[in-house]
Amino acid sequence: MARHAAFLRGINLGRNRRVSGAELCSQFEALGFQGVATFRTSGNVVFEAGREAPAKLADRIEKRLAESLGYHVAVFIRTASRLREIASHEPFPPAMVNASKGKLQVMLLPAKPDTQTLNEVLASATEEDRLAFGDRELYWLPSGLMRDSALDLKSIEKLLGPTTMRTKGTIEQLAAKYFAD
């Protein structure tokens, strides 16, 4: 069995019905996954599955959640090795990250963007809002609070497709707890 992390977009945000960690675990277990655990209540689920492709896993989970919750939830799957890579990646110099009053954010993407899209998104970067790409991730270092940023996240999402965002600290903590070598 391979271990994965599923990052769910929009769980327990906005007008949608709140979903407990226990309910999320139950939904994943109903799909036949094992070792299911949630990390915080913001849509981070760790589970073990057979050698099914991550895209197929995401599709199955999205269908199950839509049926049971009554609304669409975009699901972003990362394998254990990919999650460890994201957690250890330093897209910006540590001194720059430490000097920022904002928190380094990781936007999880559905697919690797093409070169034109990469360039269009990176053109949005400023000294106050630095951007860098990983494989299927966009790293954003705001200089202050996210709500004070001038970065046009809606335009970026139009270019990239649906995304979900976590702090790099959340990714690091999840990796240390469930995916340590």
C-alpha cells in the first residue's frame, strides 16, 4: 500500500456544511482506503491505497465527496515522496523568508503548467509578492498578511485552474508527522 496526502479545497470554509475529521475519515474508508487520518480540520487527509494513479484517486474521492456532501470538492493528491520534496524545497532564500512578515504559501495545482502559463503567472510577481514554481506547486511569499496583498489570486487561478493553498509550515508538519523517512 502506498501512502498519499489528499488536500481538499474549500472544506470547512464559506457557506458549505462543516465536515468533521471523523466524517472525512469515514468517507475515505468507505472508498477502501486504509490508515486514514486527518491533519487539522482544513481538508488534509492522509491515507493508504493500492498502486492506483493519483489522478484516479482524486477522481474517486471527488465523486464520493460530491455524493455525500452535496457539493463539489476539488482534491489534490500528492505521493509520499512528492510531499517530502515539497516540504524540503526552499523556493526562496531562507533570509528572505525569515524577513517577510507573511507566511510562505504553497498553492497545489491540478497539473504542471505549460511554459506560457508559467511566464504569465510569474509576471504577476512583485517585490511584495514573490512567486516561484515547483512541479505542480506555486510558492507565494507575501511580504505581509495575505488579505493586504495586491496579488490577483483570481486571475492566477484562471490561468492555472482550481488550486488549494496551505502554508509551507502546514506541509512541513504534515510531512514530519506522517511521511518521515
